[in-house]
Amino acid sequence: MVLIPFLALLLLGCVIAFLDWRRGWYLAIACGVLQDPVRKLTPGTPVVITFSIVLVYLFIVLACHVTLRNALADIAKRFPPLYAAANVFVLFLLIAAVNGLMTYGIEHWKAPALSFIIYIIPIPAMLIGYAFFRRDEDLYRFLVFYAVLTSLALVGVILEYEGVHWQALGLVAWQEGANLRYLPGVLITMLGAGNL
């Protein structure tokens, strides 16, 4: 069972992120890459595994909240137009959330709340990225780690294309038949169990 080692890695990621948020990003990336095959190999393919990286991300935000405040103050001082644009963006998100509540009713609050959270989550991530960079070596080491890990994960695309049948590859197990993606003027048939 792959779920238990993955949950142990997730827990380790949360602990390390809380103790040293810069190192926590490495485990957040590892959890983010591993969550897809773990989900596919777990009975019932629970959707909650897809959001597992958010747990590590929350511990990173908690650990560096002072750094985030300092980074935000620095950005406001150094880049006032960017800071003003971000405030307008958040204001429009709030207006859109209120509009969603008024349009569909308070009983359907989950959709506007989820949309608001999905659009707001990248803002602390950008501030963390701004604060993460201290020396060129920090960024270089992180980008090498990210590139190597995601390159290893992309080997699955080649294996799937070559017809390797493994539950961790391809689409989520419960999906049957052709999976189509529509782009302007193009119809793309995705690889999957029904298309191999």
C-alpha cells in the first residue's frame, strides 16, 4: 500500500516546513509530484489526495508569516503599482464572491468560497517566492531539484505512450472510454485505459 508511506512523507513535509520553511518547499514539491500516482494506486482514487500538498503549503505559510509580512511591506515600498494592482485584484475577487452568493443563494456558498480560495492561494506563494531568494545558489538548487524530480515523473508519459499498463499511469482508474480535450479547431484524444 502506497498511501501510508505517502502520508508519512506528507507528515514529515509538514514538520520540516514548520521548522524550516525553505526546506519545506522541497518536500512540498515531492508530495505534489507523488500525489497523482498515489491517488491512482489507492482504492477508490480519493480526490482529497490531490489537495494533500495544500497541507504542507499551509505549514510553510504558518512558519514564515513574519517573513511574508516583511516581504509584503518591501513589495509595497519598492513596487507601489504592483501592490495597488494586487489590492484591486483582491477587491474584485470579493465582489465576485458576493455576486456568486447573491446569484446562486447562500446555501451554495461553497462554490464562491472555493473559487476565492483558489485565486487567493497563489498570492502568499508569490510572496514566499520573493522571500525565498537570498542568493543565486538557493534558487539554482531549488530549480535543479524541481527539474530532476519532474523529469523523472514525466517518464510516465513515455511509458504510457509505449503501451505500458500500470495503474499509476494515465487517467484516473474510474474513467472509461475516450477522454477528449477541445481546443479551438483541434480535438485531442487523451491517452488512457480506453484509448491504448
